[in-house]
Amino acid sequence: MKAYSKLKPNKLLLGLFPLHLYIYNLIDPVKEAQRQEERKAKLDEINRERRWEGKPPKDKFYFTEWLQNIGEEPVIYDEYLATKTARQFSLYLRNKGYYSAQVEDSVYFKRKKAYLIYKIYPKKPYKIRKVEYNIEDKKLRDFVLLDTSDSYIKRGNNLDVDLLQKEREKITYHLKKNGYYAFMKEYIDYQVDTSIAGSAVDLILRIKNPQSSGYGNENHKQYYIADIKAILNYDPKKAIQQRDIYISGMYSIDRDGITYMFDDQLPVKTDVVARAIDFKKGELYNIHKVERTYKYLNNIGLYKLSNIIFSPIEGSDSLSCQIHLTPFLKQSTITEVEGTNTSGNLGVAANWKYVHKSLFKGAEYFEMKFKGAMQKQTTISEVSVGDEVVPEYLPFNTVEIGPESSIRFPKMLLPFKLKKFTKAYHPKTTISTAYNFQHRPDYTRTIANAKMGYFWSGKRNITYFVTPVELNFIKLTKIDPEFEERINDSYLRFSYKDQMITSLNYTMVFSNQSLKKSKSFIYFKAGLESAGNLLDAVNSSNDNLSVTGSNTIFDVAYAQYMKFDIDFNYHAVLNPENKIVYRNFIGVGYPYGNSDAMPFVKQYFCGGANSIRAWPVRSLGPGTFKDTSSISRYPIQSADMKLEANIEYRFDVIAMLEGAFFVDVGNIWSLNSESDRPGGAFSFSSFYKDIAVGAGMGARFDLDFFILRLDFGYKILDPSQPEGERIGPGNRPFSNDQYSWNLAIGYPF
């Protein structure tokens, strides 16, 4: 009932401090009013004398005005609004069936503050004893009575006005699904008999017939679709200027009951639009199919505006349909410049991207991208200066260059057709290729990638992704001899070698997020990946063995593993200013057969802006292991298994600024014991002792088109420390390795 209160207290930051009110009170209202009057008078004088040429002068920016905008003026007690609130509560209760309810309001004052008290006596509600239907049109009656099992009004329910309104809307929608194009909810009304003893009522739902052009009434009409015209490059501006001449001057072709109209030449293949139109010529009008057509037309990605117009044909039960499709610009190029900060390693990057939204006139979305990036690794080498060992810094010693390309088809590319599946789910096919050259202080390698996959939206907010073919070819062209010698007896040796990864992947995503930001929602993602099994079956009869004993294809060992992970998020909206987000992640990868370890690019890691934020990326774990060696000059810890949980409380502060408090827990583990990483293996009996805990706070700046995020994470429990010293900072509360700063774009989850 809070929503119906006309007097609401000022906002409280974290439920404790009226920060917005404090900011507002920093301004002297008398002086501010005088300043506003003086400014207005000055602008009026300038307007009268017309002292400028061209554009009028810009108004000055005043800091006090900005404070006023982000502040909140005090809510002053108003007796009239307090009384009106009581009436609003009474009206709300009546609408919910509590016709005998009483609301008593009172107020007391203490230290210049008013405390409002509303006592609600709902009493006994009126309940529905019997429901009857009075429908003048006999044919209409059959449709309505067949749909009463899901009715909002049932015996024993309260006489709830909101439910009565929902029932009107449900019946109207149901009839519009069955051809009743002209039916409106205003034809439905209710008669209520309250003369029964007690708090029971008899309800009659009545559906009237429309008035005829002559005397009396006529039955409701079911409408059929007589014709469908799709204007493929509709220009609203020309349509207004030229009116009837605009459409009559177009070219047209007829295919499968649809007339396609266009200027000059056909802009898109007709089957692309035909797949999106869910209704047919000669069918009964169905509002549900019209809504799905809107959805499918928007999913094509070619049209910035689609409008479906039905017009009754005079003297008949037929409809003429026009579909106006206003296209996007087909081609575009984008140039981006990036600044990166990965665990303190600064870098710059540039991207150039070309996009064509209908490459072969079939809504094939083509994208080509070229990326170049340079980064400076903070500690590259160590040099001796006298008796001291000093780190040497080199600028931009890490380089990454590579092109990427992808094309998305608005259908499933298969050697056979799935007409029913395609019409119901509108699947898409994506084919992509990429080549990446990486030069780092320790090695130089190339990664070539190619994959083909399908995705489609199913029922109940579920989206499916299937990638039957993905190929990654990793070629190590150069490795630093000193680095190679250091990793020769460690698990890292498996990650720095030529390798081929052929995998297939299945992913399911559920999200019930709505456009209403005030509604809580769930995000769930589950993925399964398998690699190397087909190659192993084909290669099992061959003797193509590498020097390490692994089977090879083209003299390159291929990876073989299974991988499964689950990501679950729950966004709980407490109110428009406060939210709590929960996240749980579990991932397991198991190498077998031709692989002694998971490929490095497929392993899990912890730390960084989207994980456990008290640790830099790839610096946590596995288990209780702490990297004190000089194998690598930057964090590279990864493993076969990951458990992680996060909770984050988000709250509005002022204007575009949002704050957050968070706690992150988790770690990574290896599935086999490794002598070079003691404490890194997973054990059911002791894994809980390896859990790391970090906590912190952050700021988010909502810049409309993206969120800029700054998080500070502090280590609460560090499993890499000796037992008894893991909780708290100990003797190093402000040491650099006790906390981590994270600058990122977007929310962490």
C-alpha cells in the first residue's frame, strides 16, 4: 500500500542517511531564488534588445543549480495530502473487495518532524459466490466458455476490481486470437448482486453486441485476411509528402500469397521476409501471430521500424494488410581506440570494423574486424646494479595483432530443411574465422580459429547455442630459452606447445529479465563442451605419435577433454534505489586420452574485475598454492576446476553515481596432484579450507550508453598464507599484495 501514499519520507542512503536532503540544504533557498530572478531578468533584457547575431548566448553553469538537481527538497507535512492518502488507502481496499474497510489516520510532531500513523481495519471482504455469463452472440459464447478454466474470476475469490479488469483483457485477447479483429474490452461489463446475506456476491459477466448501422444490434464479426502487401523499403517522409502516389508508383511481385513492393530494385530476398510473417492470406485474423511477426521482423536486423496495418474492407468480413518496413543503413565502418589495464599492465589498442547487414541480399550480417594492441609488462627482466637486483621496464613489449570475420545467416544451414522448427523458432547460423599473432616477453605464438554454430530462442525465456564444429590451431613460433627451461618440469609445459583443439559445444541460457528495472530476475547459463573425440576415433588406427607419445594430426598433437560449467545469477530488486545480486559459478574440465592437461585457453582462473576482486587476474590459486618462483613474470595461474560465489549490494548515491559493497569467495583447483604446485589439487575432504574470501566497495558511473566501474577489493581470507595467518591482514594491512583496484566497463555479473 506504500505506493498509494501521497506523502513519502526523503530518500535514505543505505536506509540510514538522507544524503540527498543534506545536499539540497547546502543551498540558501533565498539567495538561490534571487539569483534565478536576476538571471531571468538579464536573459529577458537580452531577448528584447536582440544583441546577438545567429545563436543566442549560452547560459552560465552554476554549481548551486547542479546541487539542487541531484539533491532532494524536504518533504513538508501537508494535512490535505495526509487526508488524501487515507482516502487512497480506502479506495484501494474497496478495489480489492474490502468494502467495509476503515482507515484511521493520525499524526504527532517531535523535533520539527511529523510522524504519520495509518490504522487499517480491513474487516471481512466480499467474496464471489457464483459466476454467470450473459453473452448475446451465441458463437461468441462458445469461444468464451471454452476458456473459463484459466479465468481470473472464480468462486471464493475476492470481488477484486483489478482481477475483473484482467479478465476483460484476457477475453478480449482470446477473441482477437480467433478472428474478432474489431472486438474491444468495452463490450464487456459486470453486474454484481450484493443483496445476498453476509459478504457474498453473485457476479454476471455480460458481453454486448455492437450496434448496427440501422436499428438494433448485430453479432460480432470474425475477420479473414484478404491480402498481404509488404513494402520492403518504406520511407515515412516520402509517404507523407507523396501520399497515394507513393505506393502506387512502386514495383511489385507476388509470391506465395504475399505482394512485395519496392523502389527500383528488390532490396532483399523475399523468403527472408516470408519467414518472418507468421500469418497467411485466407486465415482468420490472429493477434498472437501479428505480435510474433513484429518480433521476427525485428530479429532480422534489417529494419529500424516495422508497422503492420490492417484495414477492414467495407461491406465484408475481410481485412487488407500492409506491412511497412523501414530499413537501417546497410553498411558502416567503426574505428575504436582502447586503453587497457590488466593487473597493472598498461596498454593501448585500436580496432577497425566493417559491417554489412545484408551481404547477399538475404539479411546475412557480415562483420570484419582488425585489431592491433600493445601492452607494457611491468617487470620484464632483472638487472644487477652493484649488490642490488633492480627490475627493468620496457615500453610496449607485448604486441597482439589479428583479423576476425564472421557472417550470420537468418536460417539454419543444413543439408535438409526443418520447416516447422524454422517457422517456430527462427534459428540463425554463424560462421566465423580469426587469426591472432601474439608476441610476449616469454614467447611468440599464433592462434587460428574457425567455428560454425547455431542459435535460436525457445519457449519460456530460453536461448540455445550449439557449435558442432570449432577448430583452434595454436602454433608456438618462438619461446625464450630461459623461460622454456624454467617451465620444463612444471605443469606449464603443456600450455606452451603446438596444439590443435577441435571441439563441439552446447549452451543453454535462461533469463526472465524484463524491461521493468524494478522487477527481480534470474539469469542461468549451463554449458557442455567436448574436444578431440572424433579425431581420436579417426586416428586410433594410425601410428602418428609425437615425441611426447601423443597422437597427432599434421604433426600437431590434438587436445582431448570434457568441460562443464554453470553460472547462476539472481538480481533481487528491493526498491528502485537498492538491489542485491547473488552469483554462483561452478566449472569442471577433465583432460583424458590424448591430453595430460586442459589447454591453457580452456582452463579456469580467478581474480580480476569480474571474479574475486581482491586478487589481480590469474593470481589466485590453485588451492593453497602460492607462486614464489620466477617461472613467469606476470600472473598465469589457471586450473581444471573453479568454484565461486559473489554477493553485491548496489545502491544509488547521487545523480549518475551508484555505490556497491561486495563479498567474493572461491578458488580454482587441479584435478590431479602436481608436485610443482603443492596444495593445488582438489580434495572433497579439505577443499573448503582452500576457499579465498575478498570484500570491498565500488563506485559505478552510469553514463547512459555504458557503466564505468571502479572496485576496491581487500583480502579477508588468503589460503596461500600459512595456517593460522590466513584470516585478516596480519602484519601487512596496507601492503600492495593485500588489496587490488579494478577499473572496468559494465557490471561484474
